[in-house]
Amino acid sequence: MKWLIMQVRVTLHGWLKIGVGDPDGLIRLTLPDGTDVAGVIEAVRETSPLLDPRACLTLVSGASVPLDRTLKDGEELHFYPTFSGG
């Protein structure tokens, strides 16, 4: 049986990149084909436990996407912390 895999590039911005070995917040992941955004978050939280989908904006190809959005090989995800205050 052949396993289908894909590679995605994740960039964490702001304080979300604390704990990530790359100073630019870059993480490259190899995941099962058909993984969605929630699956990427689960994989990234092993390295960056600060990543909380309720407190960040997720972009793929410059557009905000839901957690159930299925990813394609080679796509890039960006996670930005949300801010509040006044």
C-alpha cells in the first residue's frame, strides 16, 4: 500500500512563534494527503503550544480559511495572533 503525503509550509507570526526553532517562525511539515487546517494546528502545537485556533487568524494564499479547509501539497499557511483592546 502506498501512503500519499503532502508537504506544507507554516509561518507563525508575532508571539505565536515563541518556542519555534526558526527565528522567522517557519515550520515545514510532511502530513497525510487530505489534512485540513485543524490537522496542521494539531501538528504545530507539538512545537508551539501557544497556537490556539480561537485566538489567531489563519490565512492560505492570502485568504482567511476555516479549520475544516482541506489543504493541497505545497500550500503555505500563515497564523497571525489576534489583538484586542482599546
